Amino acid sequence: MKPIINGTGNYYIEAQTRDARRTDVIVGYRGEQFIVELKLWRGNEYNERGERQLIDYLEFYHKDKGYMLSFNFNKKKEIGVKERSIGGKTIVEAVV
């Protein structure tokens, strides 16, 4: 992450919110803030909980768009990037 930001921004791993919850990664870059949730793929239900968690963080930080990176180690996984709208928030999810 550091070479990408290259002195132009900052990133915070497991940043603590005021209500003692922890976001996975927050990237500050060129005056913008990006909220990123990292998940291991453990099925749709677990994934939906991760999306709800990300939406809560977006609410906390007053953001409309967040990012979720899902690591899927299944042999028949469906990789790619999808954009979804949930509760008025946009989630961009990349499955690798």
C-alpha cells in the first residue's frame, strides 16, 4: 500500500471509531477518504454481514461509497468486481 500512496496520502489499519469498533483499512489520498473492509469468503451470509458492517462504517464516516475486498480460496470461485447499492450506499466489492 505504501508504494501506491507514495507520500501523497496515509492509510490506517484497524482504525478505531469513537464507539470502539474497528474498521479494517482507511486510506486518505489527495484529500479523499476511502473505507475498505477485508473479508475471507465464508459464504453468502458471512458476506452480507460484512456488507452491513461496511455500511455502518460509511454511516459513521459520512461516506456514500465504500470498498470490500473478499479473498475466496474456493476452486470454483467467481472472481471480479461488482458494484452494489444497499441502503443508499454504494459498495464496490472485489473478489480475488
